[in-house]
Amino acid sequence: MSDAIATLLDNNRAWAERMCEEDPDYFKRLSNQQNPDYLWIGCSDSRVPANQIIALPPGEVFVHRNVANLLHHTDMNALSVVQFAVDVLKVSHIMIVGHYGCGGIKAAMMGGECGVVDYWLHSVREQYNHHRSSLEHLPLEDQIDRMCELNVKAQVNSLCRTKILQRAWQRGQQISVHGWVYGLSDGRVKDLNCTISGLEQVETLYRIDRIQQGD
């Protein structure tokens, strides 16, 4: 076993012992059931730890992470997480959380050869192309940060167009989808004020209850 891995295992043992000393029933209580009110869909970046940012303990936040916090309608991994959170855990809030200075967003904007991740980031590149004329007057760093915000808003809309969310709203389930961006430099979360809380807020074209018009 490498020294690095041995250190991690030692750290785990020390942490588990410390938690038991502070709260003898901690692991017993945690192992019985998870009942989170929140689903966090965030970036895989190691500097963006969901629970710590919003100061909630394990068991309070259901988490899904991927490069650039994307929600593709062909991603069975993400959709399975969303469906479990909505249909089984009955979460009340879903936060899609990007972060300023995101490497995935920058890679999509700058181009170049990044391997398989290029396919993953294709939708971000299309977003950037759509907004490019309104961003090009900004310094590159500001363009990237603005795209981080625009990407989060796009993912909020994408999630709310899924049948998972829309069927939940149809049956009266109370769920709100929020768009946030986290600042690596100050630790603050910015609410982008793009919250969607019901089917009536989804564009008609994407609603499952829209009236089908004949020719």
C-alpha cells in the first residue's frame, strides 16, 4: 500500500473516532435513514464541497457532480439521481451550482483538444457561440465567469423540461429548482434569481401538458 493511501486510511480512522467521541450515536443515527430536503447538482471541481459550503452535515444533501455541472437529457446517471431524489427522497429544493473560473467552461470557450470531455462540453460550446457577441467586449476572465452564470441558468431550464420534474409538479409535489454560482475567491454563493417552482413557469413548448394543435 502506498504511503499516500495509508495516510488517507489513518485519517479516516482518526475522524471516525473523533466523531464518536463528540457524538456517540452519530453513525447509528446516520445509518438508519437518509431524509434530505436538498439535491445539489454541482461541478466535480475538488474545491467545491457541497455540504461544507452550505454548512449542512452528512445526510442533509443528496449530491450529483460532473464536469461543468451539466444536465443532459441523455445522461442516465444524472437523470437517475434526479428521479431518485424527486420520487423517492421527496426533496423540496434542487440547487444547480456552478462556480466562477470553472475549467470546464473555459475549455469549452477556448477550444483545443481535450479528449472525451470535448463531447461532454459540446452544449456549453453552443451556448458560448450563441452569447459570444454579447460577451466579446469583456476581458477573458469576465467572459468565463459570465458563461458560468449563463450555463447554470441553462441547466435550470434543462432540468425543468424533464418529465421527472413536470410530473412531480402535476401531482402537487412542492419542488423548487434554483441556480447558484459559488465564488472560489470568497466562499460566497450567488443566487442567480432564476428559480422555477412550478409547471406554469416552464416554456409552453417544453411542457408535457401543452395542448397538441392539429394541422
